[in-house]
Amino acid sequence: MSAPLVVVSGPSGVGKSTVVAEALRADPRLWLSVSATTRAPRPGEANGQHYFFVSDGEFDRMVDAGELLEWAEYAGHRYGTPGAEVSRQRTAGRPVILEIEVQGARQVRDAVPDAVLVFIEPPSMGVLEDRLTSRGTESDAARARRLEVARRELAEAEFFDHRVVNDDVATCARSLLALVDSSSP
Ligand code: 5GP
């Protein structure tokens, strides 16, 4: 039996990446999948480490070749999970974490029935708005678009196997690790 596939999703700005980074630090067995995206790198992001930054043409090729376990369009760009490495890591016994948005999580549910879907929730909508507007890496228009998407994403919470409120990063990461452990063979 292969190691668990845990999908971590939730609205933009909820702190998914901080929680996942804390979980990875606490448990080095975990493997975080690196997604392909058509968006441009932000300052400090490295190709192959944060994302594989690809052209539209290359993304099309990956979709056509069936290389992506799931993919979705988000805020005007495409994001997808290369599937082969996910399978390799699971077979090698490493629990795999996907940190993706909700449309992708739905596709993983269909493609991988034993995947564990975790939804990270903000303590409140106000906290989420503050986090989205203080990030400071995007234009007002881009932030407004993400807030609108975040509202729609919050409505998807009930579709997930587990919901964890991120009012404290360490506590939230511990809850995530407990879910990984309880899904391990
Ligand atoms: P960002 O541009 O802020 O890095 O990511 C935007 C959103 O895309 C986030 O919610 C992030 O979790 C999601 N995302 C990142 N990689 C993937 C992926 O491979 N598939 C899907 N469906 N969403 C992704």
C-alpha cells in the first residue's frame, strides 16, 4: 500500500503555505509536490523549487500528454500537479502533500479515491481580508480578484474530508500531521 496523498486546500491568503512549511519542517518524511504554473515568478521564487514556471505552450503540452494529475485556472493563470513524481514518492513510502486550490482538489478526489482532502479555514472573513490586503506583492485589482475568488472558495469547505481552522500556525500544522499519520498504512 502506498503512502498517503494529502491535499491541502483553502482560500487564498488563509496561510496554506505557512502551515505546510511548518508541517514539512516538523516531519521531513513528507514530500511537497512542485506544481507547474503559467504565472510569472514573484521576487525570490526559484524555478523547480517553488514552481516549474512554464509557457502557455508547455502547459498545453503537459495537459495533452496527460502529465498532470489535476490542473485549474486561477486568477488568470493555469496551475497543475505533475502526476508521475507524486506516484513515485508515494510508492517509495513518502506521504505526499499537494497545496492546491479547490477546483484541483475536486479533480484529485475523482482521480485518486484514497486521497485525503483537508480544507484550511481562516478564523474569520475579516482576518482573511487583512491577510490578502497586507501581502503587498500585487496590484489592487489583482487583490480584489483574489478576494472574490476566496469568498467562493470558502463556500467549498463542506466538500472536504477534514476542516482545520488556521488561528495558530503550529497548532494547524500539528492537526495536519495528525491527519497524515492517521491516513498512513
Ligand atoms: P499563487 O499564485 O499564490 O502561488 O497560487 C495561487 C493558487 O493556486 C493557490 O491557491 C495555490 O494553492 C494554487 N495552486 C498552486 N499550485 C497548484 C496546482 O498545481 N494545482 C491547482 N489546482 N492549484 C494550485
